[in-house]
Amino acid sequence: MALFDEVTTIVPTPRRRMSRRTTVGVWALTVALFALLALTVLPTSFVIQRPGPVFNTLGSVQNSDGDEVPLISVDGAQTYPTAGALDLLTVQVVGSRERTPSWFELALAWFDPSKAVLPVDQVFPAGQTTEQRNQESAVMMVDSQKEATAAALTELGYDVKPMVRVYSLTDDSAAQGILQEGDVIRAANGTPITDTPALREIINAGDGAPVDLTVERDGQTLDVTITPQASTAGGETVWLIGVSTMHDYDFPIQVTIQLDNVGGPSAGMMFALGIIDTLTDGELNGGERVAGTGTIDAAGTVGPIGGIRQKMFGAVDAGDTWFLAPADNCDEVVGHIPDGLRVFKVSTLDDALGVLSAIRDGGDLGALPTCS
């Protein structure tokens, strides 16, 4: 008995056609996957700015050897205990000219109020490498520490003497073999020099004539003569000795600020406040957590900085309650203050000290200037 008929044919069940809705869904999913792939790999021309590490100027940090050291230390004067925090804030940049974030990363950043999307040229100028930017940022940090120290010590009544120091020489410098990096220029043609504009004015007034400089090097005083070279700037002839200089100071006491891998000038005001608190009896901030940002010069003028919105979010994340903001940044502050943070407007070191005094002594905070 046969179990199967050899001539029997099996007809497959007809395949069901996809509905129009299913077809549209498949194509939409395919397009979405390709779009996601494009968002991930296509190059962009933007970078992302986000809150960076927060450092308490009254606390300690790890140095390059991994040892815990005070962020601010002083030799040559009595110091006092501190409490709470005077936090300086930083921002981090995600991406560089060599490697920008993906479109997907940028899309996520657009909807995060603690982040900002910026054109890469705004952060990394054309023709400047990441390494060059980092070097420039490091120099600005050194300058800000000196300006902050000068502002703080001047506020405390110390005698601070400004001076001009040679930072570097150009390759074709007229001063090659005459000046060295680190030299302090004390006088030009017999006139005492305390800032670079005064030196530049004397050099150009000679109209190319040799200029006599009094220089201090390794504790010795030297008299040298340099013949400037002509250059053109803005269609006018200027005379140069081929050096870049930095503003420096003779300090009566030694203040050391230890902060590695952080650049830029925006911590200046908080450095100055930290130095003052370290050198004065009592707690400048009343033991509270206060954050702030702003450049500072030796005269105590507070200047604007970048990334203030990200810094306000960084302050909240660090547990700070009060925030000192440069007056010139107020247009970026209004409408963007995170919950739990109270922001005060400051234009000078004295303004900042006034805010701290009100916080410490329970003063009328409502009478203090704010961004509006």
C-alpha cells in the first residue's frame, strides 16, 4: 500500500503582500537608520562646551606628581584657617579642529541647557593648532595668577612693584644675543619702565635710533644697546626690538598657586579672593560655599569671561549657593540661572568683597547688584 502518491504536487501558500502602512514603515525605518548613520559619521564644524572641573581655592589639589598640595600657599607672611569654599569654575571643550563631535552629539547638546554648541573657529582660530591654543592658554593662566596676586596684596596694603619681563625672542630679533628670556627691563634711555606700552613708546619715539636698556638678569644689572628694526602695522612704520614681554611684579611675599592642566585667565578673581582669605583672620565667606568667575588686573578690575552659563551649572553641581558674575557677562546670565543659585554682579574686587561681607555677616543681600 502506497502512503504517498508520487504524482501529487504541493502548492505553496501564496505570500501575503505587505500592506501599504507596513511598506511605509519599513522605508521610514530604513531612512532613519541611514540618517542615524550619517549623523554619526559625517564631519561637522562645531564643538561642544560643557561644565568642567570645579576647584576650591581654599582647598587642595593634586600636583603633577600625584601629591596633595594646597591650591594657594604663602611664604613670608602669617596665614589663617579658612572654611567653606571659594570655587573657581572651568569649562571643557568636546572636540577640536582635528576631531569635531558628530551631528548626533551636537543634537543632544542642543537640548541640554548646561552645554553650548559653538563654531569650531570661535574656539580654535584658523591656523592655530590645538597645541598652540593650549600653550597660549597656559600663558594666560600664569599671567592671571600674577595679576590676582598683585590685586590681592595691593588690597591688603602690601607694596607691589610692577615690572616688564622678556617672555621670548623672535627668530630674527634685533635683540638676539643681547637679551634673554627672563630678563627684566628696568629702564629705557634712562626712563624707568613698569609696563610694555611705555617701553614701546620710547622705542618708537627714537624713529630707529639705538635704544639703551637697563636690564636685570640673575640678580645682576646690565646696560645694553639695541638697534630696532622697522616693520609695518596698519600702514604705518613701527620700530621693534623683536621681543615679546609679559607684565610681572616684585612681590614682598611669595604666593604660590598650584593648578595643573587648567588654562586661561578667567580664574583671576577667585584666586585673588582665595589669597585674601588665606592672609586674613576669620572666614571671608562666612564658611559658605561661594563660586565665581572673572578675569582681574592688578588694579582689581574684574573682566568678562567665556562659558558663564556652563560655569553656573558647574557651580550648582558642586553644591555652591552663591555666584559672583562679572558685570560684562550679565547679558548671558539673565534668564539662564539654574535653580538653587543666587547670582551677584561684580565689577571690581571690592564689589566681590562686599558680597562676601554681606553673606558672612547676614547683610542685606537684596541691596546688592544683580544681573537684570
